[in-house]
Amino acid sequence: MTEEPTLRVGDVEVARYVLNPDLDPRHGPRPYLHPVRTIAGTPVTDAFPADHVWHLGASLAVQDVDGTNLWGGRTYVRGSGYTWRDDHGVIAHTNWVDRGPDRLEHQLQWRDRDGGVLLTEHRRLGATAVATDVWRLDADYTLTAPAGRDVRLGSPATNGRPGGAGYGGFFWRAVADGEPSVFTPDSAGEQAANGSAAPWVAMTGVAPGGGAYTLVFTGLGPGDRWFVRTAMYPGVCVAFAFDHPAVVPAGGDRRGRHAVLVADGTLDRTRIAALLHHGDEA
């Protein structure tokens, strides 16, 4: 059995990358980061939670890719609601480009239920120390459509579900003992953050067993919105199709570049602004 890749900051393992999970197809098999930890060792991701067993740490996942469910779980069908369908595909690792203690770079295929290639992907993940108690995860990926057709990316919201359920994209299922707090530079709370285009979203919580943490998400692309949950479960997503479907044009690319600050303790807006400014200058 091949050992799972990891990301390290210095001598500290901060994330494990599950490359080829052997999962029920209904759980949306795909590479994912879990566990992700702070430098002090506090876990900040969850996988296979009882409420949504297809939530897998930090991953790329979209519920509607030209009719294929690459998120997992039931598919939202206009006029019918959530429905179990035999429409689940897989996001599969194909080959490595580069590997190091602080970086992972590889190629993937987004496939439908019959193995047909919907999209190809080039993905880079990196881990960088920002302060003694903070590190940064960088996620950089390019999705490429086949030469002969556009590829539509949708969500439950674009398929008719009300209530701001525009999830699908770079998704982080956090872990928290009780409801975490969430805020942006100028607002606070799930209702304000969900669907916004704020430059960053921060989530603070306490992991089961103790250990306060802060996660700061940045990197919305054009047309992206934040999907945020705190009451039902703790999660943040860079949502590709929050209000309207997104399209990867035939033979064209869609690029994402996101960064997540992973910090021990509870950070306020002033500290977050300073850390982000430091990152911009690095």
C-alpha cells in the first residue's frame, strides 16, 4: 500500500492528502485533504460526518457537472427536490507532476458514471509558514474542457433549490465543538456571509477535545460567491455557481487560486488584516 502524501511546514505535518479513496460511488470519490491541522496539532477538517457522509475534509467537489454529481449524496432535481440518482462520477488522480514536503502537484480527470472525461485538471497544493502559530494552504488548479463542447457547472440553487444553497467548488468541511463563529471584514454571521463576495471569510471555533482555531479563506474568482454554513454544520465553500451556472468553454480553462490561513487560537480582524498583508508582500 502506497503511503498517503502529506504537506509539512518545517518538521510539522499539517495535512494528509487522501489521493485515491475507496468509497461508495454515492459519496463522490475524489482526492481530499484530511486531517488538516494547525501547527499546534488541532484538527480543523472533518470527513464522513454523520450529517453529510460525503463531506470529505477540504476538496474540490461540484454537484452538477453536465448532469454528473461529483459532490456526493442526493442530487437536487427541479420540481422533485433531493433525489437519489445513479449519476455519480469520480474525480481521479492520473499522474504526479511534482512532490515535495511542502507541495503537491498532479493531474486529474473529472469523469462521469461511465468513465467518460468531463474535465481535466492540473492541481497544485502548497503549505507555507506565515507566523509561529499560522500557516497557509495554497490551492491552485486549472480545469480544462474538451475541445468539442462547453461544460456546465451547476448547483442545487441553479437547479431550483431556494435558500442560498449554491454550493459546489472548493469546499472545506470544518470540525467544531458547538457552533463556530464566522465573519468578513465588515459583517458577521452565516446569513451575512453566505452568498457574499467579501474579500475574505473567517471561521473561528473549538475542536472537539479542545483547541481553538481560526480559518481565513480568500480567493474568490470572477462570479464566485461564498457558501457558508455554521448552524447546520461548519463549512465554507468557494461556490462556482451560487446564483447562475458557470461554464468552462470548449477547449478553454477555468482557473482557481485560493488560500486558507490555518491558525491556532482566535484571530480578530486586525490580526487577520496584518497576516493577509504579510502574505501579499511575500
